[in-house]
Amino acid sequence: MKHIKKRRIFLKKISYLFFAFIGFFTIKKFNDKNDYLSIFVNKINLLDSQKKNITKILNKYNYSHYQKFISDYKISNFNSFEDFSIWLSERIKKEYAKNEMVILENTFVSKTEVSLLIIKYG
Amino acid sequence: MIIDLKKLQNIEDIKCDFCIVGAGAAGTILYDKLSKSKFEIVLLESGMVDVDENYQELNKGELLLQGKDNINKDDVIDYVNMRLRGLGGTTNHWGGQCFPFYEIDFLKRNWIKNSGWPISRDDLYPYYKKANEYFEISKDVWHEKIWEEIGLESNLLKLNNNKVNITFGCRAGFLKKSTAMTISGWNVVNFKKYLVNSKNDKPNNKIIYDATLTKLVSENNNHINYGVIKSLHGIEKKIFAKNFILSSGGYEVPRILLNSGKGKGLANNNDLVGRYYVGHPNSLDFMKLICNTKEIAAKLMWNFGWHKIDKNESRPHLSFKKSFQEKNSLLNTGIWFAGHDEKNHPIYIAKQLRRDLLNKNFKNIDLSTKEYLLILKNIDEILLNIKRGYFNPRGVKNPMLEEVDIFYSAEQAPSKDSRIYLSDKKDMLGMNKIVLDWHLNELDRENPLKIAEHLASIFGEANVGKIVVAENLQEKINNFENIMDASSHPSGTTRMSNLKENGVVDKNLKSHFVDNLYICSSSVFPTSCYASPTYSIGALAIRLSEHLI
């Protein structure tokens, strides 16, 4: 039961990540218009009690797709946070469509979603 | 005429044109169809009119898994209770699931060794429609238009329709009006009624019970001279028939043939009788879907629960497109969704309240204010459930969980090593018992994880939710045989093929080697789809009866 509970909390975190960023569609004003990713990740409200566990899990994974994600993000030129959100959403959708996933805590998660978790906790 | 074998004690031998062995779904349809013709028909049933546990002991067999004895085998297979002896056979307790096999099931697939039927789906499809009369299916629920008729959107969740189909499975048997809103609306057809209430009985046609065919005697293994019938009451008779049709299922058909003839058995010239046994690898424990929101979970359960369609209840499931299976070398697999039974769910509370009111059990009604409020809050959906005859909670405003159970069921890849052979031990009638040596191959073990990954991709792309696989999935897959029931749908043990080197019967279900032997059972399936076999057995029985008349 303990592991089911743990997994549910973990999944909730991933879901929060995703829904939090969808929530940003409505946010129009930012202090730093050029760093949407940091704003997005920093604004995510997650429970800190599981932080150590998440870090431990993420450390098991290599960072190659994280690096690719950061590099893709840097070369993209977003005009608005909405552009960034669409880019992120489409990227996640495409990864799922192409089976570009990893198994994290027995859960299939897209590579970009793992990268977002690494940025937050890694 | 239904008659006990002991009432035929004074008759020297039994004679007929066709002797049908086994009064389950196939035997019943064959008897009903053939008895309307000019031929004299005898239908033999090993059990009594009603299922009697004394006769169930005749089913007992042994089990090996991958060639080895296994300590958990009693959990895996229940020979005694799963297949029933008695008029109607196993339809006395079956689940009633009906849908036709897919086009891909009949094809030779290069990633599945030994696949391919000698007939196509188009050959069999007209007989499915004719079988609806027996299975009490009122409508062609497999047509896509049905979604609009019952007010659902076929692609409500926007799942990638290049990868998956949503398919309805229909339950055999017309619903009674009173079953709406009950926990279980089952009213599944028991084929026994077609024998007991037969209206076209001619005096020379007989349904003989307590009559187990123990042996087919053949001087040269090319022609059956007669069969030996025994009862549990010590009576033994010979039956002389121009043709014998074995319709006693995937275990008993090979058992009879291996106990018959000379040498290594009847119709077994190429050592194929009993081989290519396939079951239905299935599990509810492989994976779960965690929906992104409770509302999505509720929507999923609404769509994938039971629906009342015309006179039947039907339930959709996911299947994978032919092109997608080809591209990813998948076994044909069905995915069902199930929510958790929550006793404090408003629909369940409403159901209980309704039952208590209808049964005037006023003392049982003890609802809290919270429960009354839940019912009131969801009254529109509850009334819609009653109107449409839905049996599972759906569409409520306060869905309970994001988590949805996934039931995995796949065809088994046929393998020559997976087989039934005779044990040295004998049953009460002197027949050798069977040993099932059940083998799964790599394809069967790879398929669950492949399916989990594809489902994760499909649900992720549609933003529905995430697939979580079982903690010890690899261990479960390695011990696949230990965690499921293999005994429900035995198939493939006298497979159909145009070539006698590859099969026991030809495309008309006639033996390649014995000129007066036909087989009509799931044992002739070269591959088994993931669907329950009975509906396809029924279609084959109608096809055979039309071929014979």
C-alpha cells in the first residue's frame, strides 16, 4: 500500500507540473520575458516533503534528453509565454505519440516531463 | 426425444446418420439444424440433463507448465469446475461475451509462427449473423453507427484512431426489463433450453444423456466403424453412425481421439492431435491507468461500462488496428477498463435505495444526510442511468478516483510444444486422463509490456493519463502461467488447415484422415483471437450444418 501511495503522490506531482503550466496560458505578465522556463518551473507548487525521494529517482537517469531539451529551448525564439506553452505542450504530445518515454517509478513518462522534473529537483 | 442411456438397455445397438458428441453450444446448434433435415440424428451428452457434480469428476486432468510440474497448478487450472457436463454444456455458467473474430485473426502473420486460417473472416461473417438467433443478439452492435444511436461519441477521448479501435462486445441473451439498475443484469443464454424445448423433434432423433463416448473404434484408422458409449451406471453400448461430429471442446476432442483408433490415436497420422493448445493469457494486475483528472476517469468509465443496446447489454473495449499490429508485431489484444467499486458512490447508494424501495425493505433504508445530498446532487445522471439501463456508475459529478483498472487479454501464439497428451491414469469410465503441457513463447511474454508502452503513448498523446505498470511486472510475465486461469477457453488442439501436414481437419471441418469424422469446437481454431470462443464456435456450427445438409 505504501508504494501505491508513494506512486500516487509522484503522479500527482507530474500532473501538477503539467496542469500548472497549462494554467500559465492565462498569465500575461512576466518579470523576465526571456526566461519562460525558469518562471514556469519556479512557479510550480509541489510538496517539498518528497523532494529527496524525487532527486534520488531522477539521479538514476542520464541527463542526455535533459540536455537536448535545454538546448532546444535555448535555440527556440518565443514571442510570448503562450508560444512557449504551445511549444512545450506539442513537444510532450509528440514524444508520447512517438513512444519517446522513460519508465519512472513504474510509470511511462515523456522525456520532456522528466526534464522538467530534473530542472526542478535534479 | 431426450432419453437416459439406461432406458436403451434393451436395444442392441444405436444407429443413426449423424452422431454428435457433446451438447454444448456447438452440439446444440448442430442438433437443432440437422434434426430438421432428412437425417437421423443422435446427440450424446456425457452428463445428465442438469449439471451434476459426480460427472464433473470425469474432467480431471493433470497440468505441466513449460514441461515442468508446478506447485501452484491448482490455482491455474480448474478442470473439474470450469467445463460443465450436462445439456447446454458450459453455457450453463458462461459469461456470454460475444463478438466476431477480426480479419487479422484469420490471416497468416509473419511475426506469429503457425498463424493463419484456411478460411477468411468474410467466409465466416454471414454465419455470425445467423448465429445471433441462438445467442439472442438483437442488433449488429459491431457497427460504428451504434455509438450515435446510444448517444455516445465514438472518439470522445480523442484517442489516436490510427492505432486503436473501440469495439463493442455483446452479452448473449435478451435482458429482462427488471434488470435495469441492478448490480448484475446477467441473463445469459443457456443453450440447454434449445434442447429441452425443441419444437422440431422427430421420433428417430435422440438426445441421450449419461452417455460418454469413450472410444471410436476403427479397423484401419481411415473410417470409424462404431463408437463405444458408457454411463456412470455401468451401461455400455455401441453406436453406429454414418458420420461422427465431435463437439466436446478443446480438452475432450483430442482426448477422445487419442483414446481411439489404433496406435497413436485416431486422425493423428501426423502427430498433431492435442498440439498447438492455446488459452487466453490475461491479467488485471499488469497495469493501471491514472487519469489526469477524476473527470476524465469518470468519462472513461461512462464510455467503457455496460450499455443497454436494444435488447442486449454491451460493453466496449479497446483493440489495436490491423496496420498497427503489423507494424509493431503485436498479438491481437483487448483492453477493458474497470473502476473501483465504491460503496459510498452516489450511483451505488441510489441503486441500493431503489432496490430497498422496490422490495419494500424499509427497515434497511438508513441514509445519512450526506448520502441524500450526494443522490440529489447527481439526480440527473442517476435518472439517465435508470433510463438507459446502465449497470455501472458513470457520469457522476463527484467521481471518486483518477485510477482505472486495466484488464489485459490476448491471443496466445500457437506453438507445437503446447499440447495435450494422455496420462497413464484412468477415469471412472476407463478413459485415460489428459495432461496439458502448457507452453507460452517469447511473443506471449513480450506482448504485455509492449501493449503497456503503446497504451502509455496513446493516452499520453490524448492527454488522458499515464500508464503505471505493476511493480514486479517482469516477474509476473516470467510466471505468466501461474497467475491466470488457463482453463476457460481451451483451443487449437485439432487445428484446421488445408494441408494435412499442418492440421487435423480441413476447412469444412472434416478430418484429413478419417472419412466419416468431423470436428466442430474451439479445438479447430488455428489461432484464437482474444475474444471468447463460443460465438465463433456457434458460427462454425451453422456453417458446418449447412455444408452437411
